[in-house]
Amino acid sequence: MAQAAALGAALVGQGITRIECSPLTRTCQTAQAIADACGLPAPTMVDALVEIDMGDWTGAAFGTLHGPAWDAWNNRRGTARIPGGETMAEAQARIVGHIERLARDADGQVIALVSHSDMIRAGVAHVLGLSLDNLLRFDIAPASVSRAVVGDWGAKLLSLNERMC
């Protein structure tokens, strides 16, 4: 929680008008720390920001995952499906759809979205026109900030994986 509090402190004065987050505990805690530091209302939980559905792999340690499905997932994110879960394209459509709705409905507002690394990567890949197969070519660190501006004209990435604390 110290990292989340430090992130919140680093975001004071950045013009954030509201915060939305995945309903998972760790993102809710981070979002609340930002809200507390910035003097904002409680974050709104949004299902579109939840982590990719890991299906049969939910709860498994990464070290235990191996085999053809795991190799496909790591080498072909654009087409591979997690057994019993989502494709990266489905997850990307979820987060991008939400971001585009926000851009239409909250014109000019600075909204902090607190999500998970693969979801953030999916959003960034969309902005950059990057194939989902290339998602692992950049990092998204815990408590990092990536900034984009989105409008009816499209989107532009302003920063990637900023370490604020």
C-alpha cells in the first residue's frame, strides 16, 4: 500500500477529475490511494477494466504453466485463446470500447483509469496501432503511469510506463 500512497502523492496537481478502476482488490486499493491523495470522490469500479479472463489458468503460478497453449499465448497474443478464458482481442475490445465511450462522454476531463498490465498494454497497443502479437515488447510496471489523449479524431500516446514513485 505504500507504493499506492506514493503514486497518489505523485499525481496530486495533475488535473485528475475522477478515477475509475477494475473491481479487483489491488486496483481498488491503488485507485482509492490516488483518490485520497488528490481529494477526489471514491473511485468507480468498472468491469471493462478488469484483468483478462485467465480461464483455466486462474490462480496458477506462472512457473507451473507450460505446454502448447502457454507457448501459443506468449507467442501469438493476437490469436491465441487462454483455455476457458478470453482472447487478447476480446480484452482489448473491452478496454478500448470503454475508453472511447469516456472520450465521447467526458470531453476534456482527465480521468485516471486503474487497471492491470495486460489491459494497459492492450490499450496502448490500440493507440499505437501495434499488433497484439507484439504486446510483450514494452513493459507496464506496477504503479506506473501511461498517458493518452483520446478524441473523435483518434488517440495519441503521451507517455509510457512512467515510474512516479
